[in-house]
Amino acid sequence: MADTVAVLLAAGESRRMGQLKAVLAWQGATLLEHQIAALQAGGIGRVIVVLGHQAERLERLLVGKEGVTCVVNPDYLRGKTTSIKSGLDALRPEEPSLLLVLNVDQPRSAQTIRHLLQQHWLGNFLITIPTYKGKGGHPIILDQSLLEELRLIDEETLGIKAVAQRHQDATQRVEMENPEVLLDLNTPDQYQAALKGLNLSGSTPRPRR
């Protein structure tokens, strides 16, 4: 899916973790490298990585990676929406048909990415959100027709959440058997639990409708 672009957000300070989350070890690589590999193996044509805190350190991990564009958000301290918009600014005029948005501290497998992309294409919806036991997770997939709305998001109006709320009738929620879609590594305890497999089933994601 060469015209499908992912914006991978890796600009934060990682305050609750106490160390830079993007360089945490994950399945034989750093979390940042794992996420890029999983997105590409899952069918993403280009990955736009948005950096901010310790950008130069992370840029060194991305040198020479095919299909990866690195941008630095100078306003990352003002919130996640500024990083999303920095990623949108890096889009080429001819792309994308779909936009996938994911945080670097939300590790996902290639199987999950591929399954959600397939469900989005089959579902004919503007937005696809994975869920596990009814709870919304990530990544979020959005149609290109929403790009102009996304360029107007801000912290005060709840960012992407507000866009999804405006288009509830055009949003599909794909129920997954794998709790991976809820995984969010914010603290050392969450990271250690994830490493022990407490939050991952390891199974191939399938829809449960």
C-alpha cells in the first residue's frame, strides 16, 4: 500500500518513564526501530517520524532507513497535536489515500497493522479505530478527505478525538482478540509488565463482530 502513510509520534519527553521511550529495548531493537519495521511490514508505504525531545539522538537511528522521513517539531512541548500537524506538513501532494497515526510508545505487530488496514479498505469508512472488549485503542486510520480537518486540530478541542466525534457515523470500530491495541508504555511498571508478556497475547489479530 504505497500510498498509505503513517505518522509515528516520537517527540515527547518521556517524563513518566524516566528515560527516553523511543530507545527502550523491544523485541531485539529499540522501540522506535521496532515500530518502523512493524509499520512497513504491515503495509505502510512511508513512515513519517516526528521528533522533538532529544531529536538528534533519535535521528541517528533513522539514517539510511528506506521509506522513512524524519521531521522535527520545534513546538512539541505544546502538545501532541503540534506533532501530528508537523507530520502532516511532511506529506507529499500526491499522498496519502490513508493516514495512520500511532505513538512510539504503543508497540504494535505487523499483523495488527495489516489487519486494520485491510478492514479499513473493506469497510468503506472514513475512520477505523481498533477496540478490545469495547475499549478504543490505536492506531487510528483516517481517510485522506479528513486531512484539512486534521490540520486544524489543537489541544483545546481534543485533537483527533474531536475529528472522530464529528464523524461517528463514518467510523468503524474493529473489535480485536488481541489486547495489543490497548498497549501503552507510559511508566516503568507498564514497560516491565509488557516485557513479561502480561499485556500481549501473541495471537494473530482477528475481528470479533
